[in-house]
Amino acid sequence: MNDDNDYHPVLNYLYEKSLILHDPALFHQVFYFFFLDSLAHIDYTIGLYCYNYQSPKNILGAEYMRWRIDEEKKGDRALFPGFVNWLKNEHPEKFSALPSLWQMIYDPEDTASYRSFRIVLDPESTNPIPAGVLYAIIDEFFEQEFLKSLYDDASLPGLFRQYAAVKQA
């Protein structure tokens, strides 16, 4: 790894975050899955900027991400992308409170996507995501209000249950 790499501090920034003030066991399971999924995509993307794609870190990350592809299709998890779009249309205030990564990735009108497990905000660009953008994305996932919204008894999972009941009816 090159110590002059602008992305090494971003990776450290991600790894220094903590959920010590929260109990993830009480998070709604679908939201917890996609929370971790997003962190894994962030980690993988930054890892590609820091290390050779054939480094053990990136190989292990890719193997883990491959496993998650099948996992995200199980049970209520498959409803999550549709739920995010439903929020956009039916509860725009809740949608706008979501991390921007979720807003971009799950909005079919946005060009952002996960490509080969890495975050791509603009498919027309070959430039890496600016470090400042990655810092902001990380911060959004660790904002206290967002973390509180992941608990099973919070309003966001309540809306998800409402959405799921309609979709499964």
C-alpha cells in the first residue's frame, strides 16, 4: 500500500467508526442487513483505491460480497429496493433522511450502482470517487438519528412492515 494514497485515511476513518452506543441485535433485521451491506460496499470500494485488486483484502471482500448477493434475495430483504422507492414517492421526508448512498443506489432514475461490488456514482466517469464524498457517505451511515431509525420499534421499520404487508398481500 502506498502511504501517500488519499484513500488510506478514508479506510481508517471507516474502521474507526463504532456502534458502541447502539445494540445492533435490536435493529430491524432487513435494515441491519442492508446497513452492513452498504458498509461492505464502501469498504470494498475504498479497498480497491488503496490496494491492488488481487490483494488478499480485496479478494476476501469480493468473496464475501458474492455470498451476500444470494442473501439479499431471501425473505423480506428482497423488498428493500422497492421500499426505498416507495418512500421516495409516498414519504419523501423519510426518503430524504436516508443515507445518500441508499437514495442513489436504489433509485432506478439515478445512474449510481454497485458494479462488481464497488460503488459507481457516475458510470460515464473513470475517475475514483473523491475522498471527501466517501467521508460524507460514511458519516451518513453513522449519524445518530439514522442509527436510531434502524431499531425494530422505530418508524422506518414500521413503514417497511406496512410496505411488506401490501406487497405480500
